[in-house]
Amino acid sequence: AEVTPPSSATKMPVIQVTWLPKACRNAATRKLVADAIIKAVVGVKQAEVTPDKVVVRFGEAVDGFPLPAGHTHENVNDPVPEKK
């Protein structure tokens, strides 16, 4: 995962996860991974980052896996939409 350090103006880290094993390539697991990343970043007191300032995005896989939406503290605990 690559972390973009916050600028002095926004203090908003955008964390891009560019690779996940196939087992993680579903919405439920991505939410768990995003939640863990948000908690890890916020847990570092010296980072001075609050959960509302962290965005976790997942990159597109080489095998054509579609680019999923990003996760924030506001939606990481929302239920996963059911596939039809």
C-alpha cells in the first residue's frame, strides 16, 4: 500500500492499495482491509490524523478486476450490497 502524506492544508491521507490476493477481491473483505488501515493510521498519535480525514482506495488488478469504490470512516461499516 502506498500512503500519500497529508499536506499542511488538508491533512487528508489517501491510501492506495494497489494489490490484494484474489481472496480479498470482494467487497466485504475490502471493507475489512480498509477499516484496519484507517484504524492503523489514526492510531499513530504523531500523525495527527482523524478518521474523517482518511480515504482508502483499491487499485485495479492486472487481471482486469474492476476498480472498486474507495472507503472512508463513513462507509467502511455499511453493509455490503448484494450481487444480483
